[in-house]
Amino acid sequence: MPKSWEDQPAPEEVARTDGNTDGDRVARGGHSDTAVGPDSDRKGQTDVVGPQGGAEGARVTLKARVDFLDIAKGVMIIVVVFAHLVEHFGTYDPLFKAVYAAVSLTGLPVFVIASGMLAKPVLGETDYRKMFAKLLLPLICLQPFYLALYARAGGDAVRHILDPQWLLWFLLSLLLWRMMLPLFLQIPMALLVAVGITLAAGYATDIGADLSLSRTLYFFPFFLAGYLWRERLLRLVARARLFWGLAFVGLLVGMALWFLHGLDTAVVYHDRSYDQASVWSDYPALGRLVLLLISTVGCLCWMAILPRSSNWLVRMGQRSLTILALHGFVVLVCLKLFNLVGWTYSPSPILFPLLAVMAVAIAWAVSLLDGPFNRFFDWLAARLSPRSRTR
């Protein structure tokens, strides 16, 4: 990554010619199969004259920043897979639940902030078509399969038909955040309004997991902050990396201890009202605000300690939505295989390195499906489009 990424000030305005919320290449030649942004007549270009003395220098710096955001997504998708392995291999173990909660609380918001940094303030027809193909169609098609596995495990699939399973909720929330952003940009003090809505939503018992409404409202401030503060956040995490690294270790240890000593891990799912899960029952909104602040610090810590260059992680980040949508099937297959071969284990910290290796392997294996996955949904979207039906 060019040294200028950290050492030079950012342009005040960055032209997003191909920006989107799930990893479109901004100021990078070519395109991504997982794009959810507008087409551009000048892919990989920007009109910004940056600190290197010309538009070319600005393009180099901007490309490095987008690569960094892809690296962030690449690391975070592996962390998400690891968290799900920890959750399912140590379902009833307090330590495993605490580790899962601490990692989830700090990891997922990084995805949301990175998506906000690449978002566009105005959506056009092309944007909506791509969001339909890349977000809505995968959700609709994969939900029945996850529900079938849920029912096979003894769950009530009918009751949860509107509850996106595993991380499919992220696809729906991502679509909603993209649509909400242009509206909130018209509101004075939009971020404060978004936080206020997040805190107030916890009092509404009807806002829960269905249609991912609770999670959409909870995480939207991160998405909005990523868009509004993109340059400032990137400059902030580029400095004092040792400080952020030490803060990261302290934060994870502190959160794990808090969960081990009584904090309900249900609060990290963000899909329940205060009546069902809260940090402090007497002051539930204050408790949610504390979680928001902890997640914010956790995001900064993650982004500060991430590697600044890695082609492999960039590719993983570009394919993160495919991994996010499909990795649940692989995790469940692994659990089933372990049961079939009769491998018995007791939750122990010794398992964590094994689960970490499994997370990398699963994420890499699923990433190989990115091309066929996106081509299929592109084809399906084309078949379902009004233009196709009128031919």
C-alpha cells in the first residue's frame, strides 16, 4: 500500500464513480462481480486533484484506501465465520459464549462502516437493479434452504419465515441502509437522529428479528457514520496503531469478562426489544448506547491493527457477501460430519486455534463459489426483469 495512504491528508471530496455498499471497486480499474453500485462510463477514475499534485496521485491514494476497506472486509468475514464456529461448537459453554459475544460486538460493525464509506448519496435505476440481483434475490432464494435446516433441527420454520436466517439479515439490512442514506442526508444532525431512533426502537416490542428491522435500525448509525466521516475515520486509525492495538486487547478481554460475569449475551444479537434483552433493565436505552460506544471503539481498534496490504485479503473482501451468504451451510455440514464420525469434544480454549484454522479454510473454500454465485443471480435477475418478459 502506498505510504501516502497514511501520511498525506485526504481530499475533501471523493468522486465515487463505482462506489457501493458491498465492495465495488472505487478508483480501481475493472469491476467486481459483487457490485451493488452504479455503472460508470469512467470506471477506475476520479476527478479529485489530491495531495500528490494531480488526479493520478489522488487515484493511487484512493485505490489504496479501497484496497484497505477490502482487507477489512476480508479479515472480518473470517472473524464472522470463526464467531459462528465458536457459537455452535460451544453452545452452552460460558467462555465460548463470551468470546462469541465479544467478537461479534466489535467485528460486525466494521462491515457496516466499510459499506457506508463506499455508499453513494443518490441511487439510480442501475443501483436498484444491482441491489435486486446482489442482495434481494440471494436472500429470497437462500432463506428457504436455511429454514429447512432450521426445521430439521427442531425449530419452527413457519414462525421464523420472515426472520432472515444466519447472516442473510445483512443482505436485507444493506439494501435498506442504501435506501435510507439519501433520506437521512437531507436531515440536520442526521447521525444524532439515527442514534436516537436506534435507542427508541428498543422500546417497541414489535420491532424485532422479522424483516431484520431491529438490526437495520441498530446498525444504521455505523453505516451513516462510515459515509459522513469516511476520511476522518481512515486518518484516525492510521495513527497511534500501538495504542489502538493495546486498546483492542483490553476491550476484548474486558467484554469477555463482562459477559462471563452476568451480561446477557443475547444483547449482541440486536434483534430483540429491551423487554427481552438489555444491558441494564432499569436504564435499557443507556445500556444500548454503551454498546454502541463499545462497538465504535472496537471498530477503530480492528481497523487500526489490520494489515495495510494483502492481495489475498483484498480478494476475500471483494467476495465477502458470497461468503457471508453461504458459509452457514458449510458450518452446519462440518458439525454434522463431526457427529457422524463420532468425534466427541468438550468446549475448551484449546479448540480456539483449530476453529480459527477452520474459519480461514471455510471462508477460502466458499470464496471460490463467488463467480458462479454472482453469475447465477445476474442471470436470474435478467430473466425476471420487465424488459426480459416483454421480449
